[in-house]
Amino acid sequence: MRPIVIAANWKMNTTPADAGDLARTIASRTRVAGVTRVICPPYVSLATVRDALVGEDVAVGAQNVHHEPAGAYTGEVSTAMLAGLATWVILGHSERRAYFGETDALIGKKLDRAVAAGLRPILCVGEVLADREAGREIAVVDAQLRGALDGRDAAALAAAGIVIAYEPVWAIGTGRTASAADAAAMADAIRASLVALGWGSVAEATPVLYGGSVTAANVGDILGQPSVDGALIGGASLKPDEMAAIAASAGITAAARGLAS
Ligand code: PGA
């Protein structure tokens, strides 16, 4: 049975001065049976958020990690540095791909490093608008999955709890969302890609989230799709009212899937 996950990606927002309060508020307003909650603040707020969430069943995630264990990489953060601060990590976010030149091959190395460190990865994939308009979104996402996952050990990734997040780039921060049917079709396509990579039954057990302008208003439709297992939320994840409503919606899905007891 796949979990229902709601993951907050705060991106380059909040400061250590306000992140703790925001995390606590969101945690207190999103307690819903059967829903796995994750908050991914900026690196510099990881300790504050971790401390703010003591006693809450909310995991803390990083938004990225370097693929080397240590060394002369000015400005970068290693998995060892995240020990005790984060248990999840977002990898291959489209903003990392677009603004920081991350390639599928690099993201694969980050995956290896994250898994070795016991971090639970959220691997992001998704097409740009031109790809969707040309009808090649499934091919693009398949290539991203292949590029990051081919040759890697599905069982080890499954043991690490890998989650895939489908985030169409044209929907991120734009107010446009994929239709629920499109999100579901891509979730199915992602699992088909995993099967083609030799993942076997692990593919069906891998959670696939949707991300891209998820709000309280649209999350219900998206989570009503049996192949979609949660959401990666950016802008709305900074708003406690939105997160409360998103969690409530996720709770309905969890209950419907028998996860809430
Ligand atoms: P958004 O961001 O919800 O602001 O579109 C989602 C994401 O980038 O993870």
C-alpha cells in the first residue's frame, strides 16, 4: 500500500527567524490520520525547523544535496552535514535543472549519495511547455527517469523509500495546473517507465506525487486519482490555511484508501 505524502517545498523563502513558527503552525494544522507530512525549508533553517517540530510527526527534508561526500565545493552541502537535520531530500527539482544546470546523470549521483546516507529521496521529473505542446511529455519524463535511474538498484531505492514527484515545469509557480487526468496519466506512465527499467513490482509500490501550483482549490481532484499519491507544494506551502486544507483533502484520500486507521 502506497503512502499519501504531502511535502512542502519552501524554496528560497523564510528565514531562520520565522521558519520555526511557520513550521509549528503548519504542523499543528495538518494533523490528519494516514498522511505523511514533510517540510523542506532552506538549509539554514533546517535546525530551527527540526527543533520546532519536536513531538510532531512531520519529517524535515532538504531541498538538494551535493553528490560528493566532502571536499572543495564552495557553498555546497553534503549528506554528512544533513545528518540529524533532515531525513528526506528533494532531488532534481526543475529549478535546479534550469538554473543550476543539473543533469539526469548528476541527479543519479545525488540519488546514490542520498540513499547511502539513509535520506529518503523525492526525485522530481517533468516536461517544459514546449514538450507538452509537442505531445512528447511522456518521452521526456521517461528519459529523465532513465537518465537518473538506469543501472541503479531498484531494491535499494525502494528500501530508501524513493518517491517520484511529477512536476510539469509549465505548472510550477504559474497558477496553471495539469488536469487531474493528465497527472494520473503521467503517474501511470512513470510506473511504466520504472517497469521498463526493470523495477518489477517495486514500480507499483513507488509513490508518485504531483506538483505544480497545487492549492487547496485543486488538490482534491488531483488526489482523487488512484495513481497519484500526494503532492509536492511550493507557493501554497508557505500559507498555513492552504496547507490545512490540502492536508484535510489528503486525509480524505488516505481514509478512502484504508490508510487512516
Ligand atoms: P508551486 O511549486 O506549488 O509553487 O508551483 C511546486 C514545486 O516547485 O515543487
